[in-house]
Amino acid sequence: MGEPLPSAPEQLPNGQLDPLTGLPNRAYLEQALRQSLHDGRPATLALLQLENFYEIRSWVGKSDASFLLCDIARLLERNLPDGVALCRCEHYEFALLLRNESSVNARPITDRLKQALQSAASESIPPQLELKCAVGLAAAEPGVTGPEVLFARARHQLSVALFRRHGEDRLSAMHEVDGFDPTELGPALERQPLALNFQPVVSLLPDGIERYEVRCRLPLERGRLAPLRLFEIAVQNALGGRIDRQLIGRALGILRERERPALCFFVSLTQNSLVDADFFRWLEAELTGQQHLARQLVLQISEIDLLIAQHHLQYLCEQLAGLEIRLAISNFGLTDNPFRYLPLLNADFVKVSLPAARRTGPGIGQIQQTLQKLRDAKLQVVAALVEDMNLLPLLWRSGVLLAQGNCLAEPSAKPDYRFPHEQRIKVEARSAQPTKSNAF
């Protein structure tokens, strides 16, 4: 695999050093990770993310933020045990490479680092803000093919932790009862295209626009792979970008074929694409000579993934603005104060889920307050998970004009919208099996 890597930053060439902190950079870390995977000894990547540093920089300015980053680097170095390599990655992330015994004890080590970092007061941080950090761990194990998979798994663990912090359950295990072998996903994606589904987004005030969210499933010879699990396996194995490109490419193909300027597709992006600069170069190439199609495309990103990748947001928004592609935030309102992050974005839509538990009682006032704030911010709100027609008057009074349900329908100029709640009532009344719906 080559010569052993230098153990001290002063022994590294400039190309493997971060110019701001003097720490080894990501290029060095990836080389070290490849060597660890080749050697087969225990190794763990710990991705330490300064969760709200982008926000802190907006308060203190870029220069003071750079000084603060250097202070953080020195603090981390002082609290590192022997044999642990500290690196600075892009933007506001640090990474640790823990080998052998330190790899086995990775969680206690990173917990101590977090405690030391968060307890260290800095005059550079505004008093109304608190430096927050999170750590995602990824161990070198069978199925890990390279550094990109380790980074993807560490970042995925960060998102799972955020979902859990805010009371949302998400899959977090690689092996589930469906019996699907995660190592087979890559070959499966090579063998066959994904099957596309379309979910209508209905306008309560007819505006001539036909909106659909593009969804997908993976056809299997035996069994069924739930979409949520499909995307989790993909993200953990750095395959999310491959799915994103397939969905966007095929959505653009449908737009070319239909030649209907009023047709608009929402396509979700995984966190793999958010942190991949090559993705936007690919997207620009896909739109070459057909820039008008960009205005029929909305890229949809989960609020949690935006927080995980918030250090990439400026680049993301610049690229989307340059391509004239609009941005939607899904799962909006999951975190305690989502509005604090809106100034960092150039979003056009937000999707607010309206589960039954929040439609009545004290939750309804909070929902209406959130919707009012979004209107004040000039954002178009999409009410997600709508199954009951009785909810539409409330949406109308709250100023929400876009609603999305749980049923699927092929893109059509005149779709026949029905509501799953009413369909279930009719089915129960007839004591018959439900018929397949082609509607909302």
C-alpha cells in the first residue's frame, strides 16, 4: 500500500496540510483511511461537526470565525490521547482517525472531546449562542470499500442522532428483517433501473401548474425493500448520489418528452449529493442546451440533512441559483427552532407534515403560528400527509395553497383527486376490498 504515513504534521507536504490550522487535511486523512482498510486492523473515523458554526460566523464575521477555528483546533489537540490523528476537513468539520485500541474506545474518547470543547468558553462566541458539536462514528468493517463510505456512514449517524433528538424514529441498523443484503444494492442498481412513482402536489387555488413529487422503489425478484430502507442503505454506502442522478436524469427525460411547461417535478436529494461538488457539475451538464427545464425542477432536501450539511449550504444555494433550480425543504419544523436556519438558505418551498396528533387540541395553534411565519418569509408552504378533505378549509384559512397526500398518480393534465380517508370510509361501509386509486 506504500510507505507508512508520517505521524506528525510537520513531516507532511503542504498539499496534505490545512493552511488555516496547520492540521492534516482531508487528502491526508483519505490516504490514511485507505491504508487502514488495506491493513485490516481496527480503525474508526470520527467526524466531529461544529453544528452551528455557520450561524456563529454570521454573527462574528469571517475573520473572527477563522481565529475561533484555530482555537478549537488547539483545544482538540490538547485533549487528544496518543495515537489519534486529528484532521480538519472542508468548512467547519474536524475528523479523528482512531486505530487499534483507540478505535475500540472511540465513543468514550469522542465524548470527552465534546465535553472539553463545549465547556471551553470563548469571548469570540456571542453570548446568545452556544457552540454545539456532534460526532458521527464509522468503523472499518466488511462492506466498507473506501474512505467515501466511511465519511457517508459517519454523516448518516449524525443525521440519525438528530432525528432521535427531536423524537423521530429512523432506521439505524444495516440488517433488517427484509433479508436484503446491503452489499447487493450497488450491483442491483447497476442491473436494473428504479421504478418511478409520482405523488401529486395539489393547488387549492388553480394556477395551471401540475406538480408531482418523484418517488421510487427498487424492483426485487423476491421480497420487498421499503423505500425508507432503500435510501438508508444507499446513503450509508455512498450510493445516494447514484440514485439522485438516476431520478433527476429520468425526470428531465419525462419533461423533455412531455413538452408541457406547466409540469413541475419535486425530486429529493440525499446527503451524499449535498456534500459532493461533482454532483452540481453533473447537473449543469445535464441541462446544457435545455436550461428551460431547470425551471420545471424543484430539488427537495430534508431539514435534518440541511443541518448535517449546513457548511455546504452557501455553495448549494449558489449552484441552484445559477442553474435557476428552486429549493424545497421537507420535514420542516422537526427541530426546535427551524426559523433560525432559514436566513442561511434561498428556499422557495417548505413541506410541513401534518400528522393526526397535531391537527387538534393545543397543537393546532402552533401549526398556524408556524404557517404565518412562513408566509411572512415569502415561502410557499406544502402541507404534507394530507388524507382528509376536512383539513382543506383549515389550510385555506391559514394561507396554505399546496397540499400533498399519500396516494400515487401518473402525471396527467386533469388528475382525478380523491382522499384516502374518504376512500377507507366507503370501503368499510361496503365491507369490500379497496380499489386501486390513481389519485391524491
